[in-house]
Amino acid sequence: MKTEFIQRCIKGITQAIIEHENDIESLDRAIGDGDHYINLKRGCLAINSMANDFNLMPPSDVFKKIGMKLLSTIGGASGPLFASFFLELSKSLENDGDDRDGFTKGFASGVRAIMTRGKSDFGEKTMLDVLIPISELLNNRVDGDIFDVATQIDRKANEAMLATKDLLPTKGRSAGLGDRALGHIDPGAKSCQVMISAVCQEILKAKK
Ligand code: ADP
Ligand code: MG
């Protein structure tokens, strides 16, 4: 992975989050407290303003800076969870390298860090319902054609996000709603899908 690609993804993700303001905000208003979009936008803008400083840094240092910044800028439950993903990804890249195999391992370590910090697992109507299937897909297709894999990941993230609609929440703020949360997509699952899709679009641009 190249730092220049991460910088393009930061721009792409920020733009995608802003474009999905209404979706993300209304989902968190329905089954949360309505702050998820604002939290994410604050984090994205803070990272954008640092992005030029990343020029000469290796990806592991870039992800460490991102994790630390998120810890201090995004509030709510999601801030520390996203931060622990990037901090663990950074550590893993440092140990295993930043090629595709190293990134796949790093992504899995980041997802495990969210599970540990959130005491949560697949099927609890959270961001993990998108992140866990994507981590598995990355792992299964580590040797697959990069454009094929990006297309599959984009599709899978969308399916996984939609599937949270029918799940009963057992973690986070929405857990208290019980049955009343049925029929609503989890806001964190939606924001992760939007961010993952933005990264896939950056990969697929190289094909055009
Ligand atoms: P808050 O719930 O504190 O207002 P946000 O609105 O920023 O924080 O984030 C809510 C999202 O965080 C949820 O939609 C869910 O995806 C995710 N989330 C909350 N708690 C957990 C947890 N324990 N494990 C994994 N994800 C969680
Ligand atoms: Mg919220």
C-alpha cells in the first residue's frame, strides 16, 4: 500500500460521508441519538487537514496518526472504536509489512480490536456486521484480481449493511430499543459501508 493511495482515500471517504449526510443522520436519529454523522464529519475533516503532512510517512505511521486523531476528535461510542481499528492496523502493518497480505492481516487485527473494545461480535446490529464479512472476504481473496476483489467488497458491504435492518440490537445505544429497532439499518454499519465503498471506488478508478 502506498501513502499516496491513503491520501486519495481520505479525500474520497470525506466526500462520500458528506454526500450521505441525510442517510447517516436519519438512521442515528431513528435508533440512536442523531450524532453519528456529525461525529464522522468532524473526524474526516480533522484527518483531511493533516493529510499533506503524511507525504513522507510509511502507511503504518499514517494509520497511527489517524487513530490518535480520531480518538481526540470523534466522540460517542464510535470514536474509540474507529480509533482502535486504525491503531491496531498500524501496529500490524509495522510487524507484518504493508503489502496486500499485510494489509489483510492488519484489517483483521483492527476488526478484532473493535470487538475487544466494544465487547461485541457479529450479529449484534453494529458496524461489525459490515466489517467482519469484509475482513473474511479480504482474507479469502488475498490472491484475487484487485479490481474483482474491490467490486466484490463493494457489493458485500452493501448487502451486509442492508441485512442489519432485520437484526435485533444487543450492543450500543440502540440495544435499549429492543424490537423498536427492527426495520432500521444500523448507522455505524451504514457509515462503514459508505467508507468501504469510497475506498473501492478509488481502487476501481485505476482500471478506467
Ligand atoms: P453513540 O452511540 O455513542 O451516539 P455514534 O452515534 O457515533 O455513538 O455511533 C453509533 C454506532 O457505533 C452504532 O450504530 C454501532 O454501529 C456502533 N457501536 C456502538 N456500540 C458498539 C459496540 N459495542 N461494538 C461495535 N460497534 C458499536
Ligand atoms: Mg449516536
